[in-house]
Amino acid sequence: MVTPGDIKNWIESGLQDAHVEIDGDGHHFNAIIVTPLFEGKSRIAQHQLVYAALGDKMKAEIHALSMRTLTPEEWQLEQGA
């Protein structure tokens, strides 16, 4: 069974300088993904980068992934920094 740690590692391996937080029950996962690679990109383009990092794992190993993608600046604003 896929764990949140597996997904975190896969995304971090595919997206340089990414901060990734994942939780889930083995079937449904929630992710927060922060990377400067998202700057200037639409949410759709950001999600496509994540899907590309995960590759074929989205087809077989990961059943449901809900994600919030943020730039470092957006993340800092959210964290109240």
C-alpha cells in the first residue's frame, strides 16, 4: 500500500526545492506542495508539474490525490510570516 511518505518522496524527487506535506489513509491523500517552480504558472500548470513528477504512479498506485499548490511567497503569506 502507498504511504504518505512514498508520495512525498516521489514529488520531492521530481520537483526541485519542493516543500511537501502529505496526509492520507492509503487510498485518499491530501497534499500541500510549495516550490518556486510554480511561480508565474496557472494552477492547472502547477498541478501538471506535480502529475509529471508522479508519472505513472497516478494511474495505478495513487487512487485519489487532492493537492494545494503554492509558491513560496503564497506559503509565507498563509503561514503569517
